[in-house]
Amino acid sequence: MGRVSAAVALVIAVIMALLLGGVDQAFQLIQEWTGVVSPSILAVFILGLFWKNTTNNAAIWGALLSIPIAMVLKFLSIEALKP
């Protein structure tokens, strides 16, 4: 499984490297995706730390569902800014 996931990650990295124009564009892409993933990690950590009724399943579902929700909100906010 490790070899398969490494091969898939390598293929994705090669495709992304070909699509990016330069270092500035790569940095911007990394910052955007970090902004999508980081809030869910923080929310799971804070809830797990301060709320004793949090379960493992809730943490997993919260982390997995927060990424599509963040993407929808990102694209909705972009569309709302267009004139």
C-alpha cells in the first residue's frame, strides 16, 4: 500500500509541477491549500482538548467533511466577489 500511495503522490506531483508557471505560483497554491486544511485540524484539536464528549468517529468525520465544506465556501466567496 505504501508503494502504491507513493506512486500516486509522485504522479500528482509531476502533474502539478507541469501546470505551475513558477515558484511564486507554487507558493500561492501551497498557501491556499494550507488555508483549506488547517482550520479543520484546529477545530478537531480544540474540540478534542476541551470537550470530553468528543469521540474518535466525530473527529474523523469532522476532519473529512471540513475539506469539501471549505472548498464550497471558497468557491462561493469567489463567485460572490465577482461583479
